[in-house]
Amino acid sequence: MTSADRRVLPGFRPAITLTVAYVSLLICIPLATLVLKSASLGPAAFWSAVTSPRALSAYRLSIVTALAGASINAVFGSIVAWVLVRYEFPGKRIVDALVDLPFALPTAVAGIALTSLYSENGWIGSLFAAHGVKIAYTPLGIVVALTFIGLPFVVRTVQPVLEDLEPEIEDAAAVLGAARMATLARVVLPGVVPALATGFALAFARGLGEYGSVVFIAGNMPMVSEITPLLIMIKLEQYDYAGATAIALVFLIVSFTMLLAVNALARKSAARLRMR
Amino acid sequence: MAAPAASRPAHRDEHRLLRIALIAVAGAFLVLFLFFPLVAVFVKAFEKGAAAYVAAIVDPIARSAIELTLLVAFVVVPVNVVFGIAAAWAIAKFDFPGRGLLITVIDAPFAVSPVVSGMVFVLVFGAHGLIGPWLIAHDIKVVFAVPGIILATLFVTSPFVARELIPLMETQGNEEEEAALTLGSSGWKTFFLISLPKMRWGLLYGVVLCNARAMGEFGAVSVVSGHIQGLTNTIPLHVEILYNEYQFSAAFAVASLLSLLALVTLFLKAAITRRSRPRGGGW
């Protein structure tokens, strides 16, 4: 359909006017204010806020824990997606629906629930505490929270690709003499990799910015277990708007780069799917 | 869809042990990270008995938090429904310069950390903000008051309906609408009698997700709320305060309300998906 005969439909002008006005007022102006405020800081003040040891350690912690959470989800999320698509077992529909729990459960609730589970006298934390491993109130606790938060992303991006995978390709591999494991590793896995990468990137991006579930379990010690969003929050509470703004801008740029990367990845994997 | 296990040829089956191992690993992972947290909320909520549970919920401060959360959702969801329909109508049904950019901007709140989402409104409306002095001069409170909470929630939930409707409208096409218009139906009549019923499942799906996030948002609301008990505390903020005051049972009791909301959300989501299988971007 060309754009000319699309215009047969009415309502373009009011719809686009409302949309542009709304996103300008609600999204663009507030985000632009952040950029403006940072610009008014001056380069020296900006640089010192952004590169203070406390900020650097917060970035490092945010990146490392988000990578760890996304990696755990890449491995176990793929297994969950595989089991949900390929195997039959009782309660499958409920399990499938439950995978979205981290999307539906408010992050504060997830935070206090995970903290109570993984603290030294919690159901799971006590098992680890017996072996001298502390989870809650350490960076490990942050990884636990980010694993929870990122869980649906990998499952929900890999699952539809596995569903659409044509079994004939696996048949062909088997007929040609490939062992089942070899088929999985060399035929199924490569088909899933773009979706897996998208899911990983989404989980990582979400983990970077996550606040609610992390603050309860992290311990929040400066330089040790203080994530970047929390540092921004603390600076705001201390009325250090300049410092908060500078760090938030760095974070915003990272987030948008991730968003564009994810969109590019998604386009790439969609193109691959169409090719087949 | 994958063929049912029974009818699958043998060579497409993994070794029985491998299959059992994979199911066990997936099961253990989900139990550890999904099932236990959910169960823990309800176990902890009833730790001090049903009376304490009820007391935590009917407490006046808890009730005002519940009322505020309902008010926020009551304002935010309809506004974002109207925005979502307008945005999807423009983007899915028409081609125009800057279409790709507009889609990116609509997606932007998903990429922004909740804390940053809240703080941008402090930068605009706060005392030292863009229009803060003007607001103070006219005695209008936005930040650290209910309007700020509504704005921050509007921001974080704005993509949900639009993101659900755009791919749906694109795949559904315009044949029915065009037929109605050719037969002389007016634009609005066509919208209400044809387009709206066509998108109803996708719309409902978006509403369910938007509502869940609107009621549960923590980070963004936390920045703009000011944490005034009985006035600017939503349910998630009330949970945080109770928890930080070591009133664990009460915190989990109030949190169990949000967990029930999450379960209802998951149920509706699964029910709608079974009915229509929208293949949108999800969350």
C-alpha cells in the first residue's frame, strides 16, 4: 500500500497533533531539561561529578552486576524457553504465565521478598550462610535481584523463535548423521543467537537502571554495594542537583545507546527470520 | 507451534536423561527466582496471624496509600489509552517524515532508569527547576505532591498501550475501515464501530500492563513523592516505609495486595493472549 492511498483514512492530523504534543510535553521537554541542566554546569564541574571515585565505583558495580544477571538469564532463560516450547508437562500453562511475574510484580515487592529469602536467616540465604556465603547486603544480592528482574526478557525473546524454528532443519541434520547434541549446538543454537542477544541486551539495559528491587537487597554501602541509580537518588536527597544531573546524563546516554543497539539487533534478527 | 511430544520422531528427541535434566534445571531456576519470592510474600504477610494482616491493611495510612494509588491509576490509565490510540493510529495507518524518530521517542521511557524518570520532573517543576519559581509564585505544588506523582507515572507507563497497538494495527490493515468510509460512514463512527472493536484485545492487553505498572511504580514515584505519610505515599512507597521501620509483617501484608494485583495481571494477560495471541513487543 502506498502512502497516497493510506490517506484515504481520516484522522491523521488530530492523531499526530495529539501524539506529538503529548510526547513533547511529557517526554522530550523533561529529558531535554536534564541535558540543559548538565550543560549549565560547566565542563570542569561536570567532569569532576561524573568521574568522582564514588561515581566510578557505582558505574562499575551497575555494569558488572547487570552483566552477571543478564548472563545468568541468557543461560537459564534459554533452557526455560526450550523446555516451555519443546516439552509437555503438567502445569505448563501456569509456569508459562508465571514467567512474566517480574514484569507484573512491583519492584519494591520483589525487593523485600528477595531480601527476606536471601538474607542470612532466609529460606535460601541460610543454606548459603552455612557455607560462609553472604548473598543479601552484598553485590551478590544485587545479582540475585537483577536476575529476577531480567528473567522474562530472554525467555520471551527466545521462545517465539524456537516456536518458529522449522523442525525439518533438525530432521535434515539427523538424516545427515548428526548426533542430537551436535544438531542442537550447530543447528538450533545459531538460529536462536540473534534473539538471545536481543534478550540479553534488554535484560542488561533493564538491570542497569533498576532501582526498586535492588535497594532493599544491596546493602547500599558507598564504593561497595551502591548502584548508580541509588547514587543519583542520594545526591537528589542531599540537594546536590548538579551532581545528580551529571551522573543521570551519563546514564541516559548509556541507556539510549542500549535502546538503539537493541532495536538494531531486533531488526537484524527479524530480517534473518524473514530470509528463511 | 512445536509438534506435541508424543508425535515427534525419535531422532528429534534428546536423550531421556538430558530431557529430565533440562526440565529439572529450568524448574529449579523458576522455583528459586519466581515461585519462592511470590510464596514468601504471602507467608511473611500472615506470619503474625490474620488479625495483624487485616490491621496492617485497614490502617488509615495504608488506606490513604491505597486510595492514592487508585487515584493515580484512575487518571494515568485513561490518559495513556487516549495517547496510545492516537499514537498508534498515526504511526500504524499513515506514513510521514520522522515516523521512526517518533517511535523511538515513544519507546524512550522504557530505556530510562526509573530514578532518572522521576528526577527530570524535579528538574522541570522543582523549586530550582525550569518553571519552579513561577509555580512557587502562583502557589502551585507539583513536585513532592500528587501532580508530580501522576506526571512521573504518566511518563513511565506511556509506552504500554501504544507499543501494543502499533504492531496490531499494522497487521490488521484498513480494509474494513475503507469499506465503511466508502459506504458513507463518518470518521468517528468508523472508529467507534469498526476500529475500536478490531483492536479491543490488544487495547485491553495494553491497559492491563499499563495499570500494573501505574499501581506498582516505585523508583520514579519515590523521587517526586516527598514521602509525606497519608498524603503523597502510594502503596509501594508505604511498603518501603513499613519495611524500613522493621514492621516486616505489615510491609508484607500491604505488599501482598500488590502481589495479588500482579497475579490478576498475569491471569488476564494469559487469558487475553490465548484469545488473540497479540505478537507485539510485550513489555
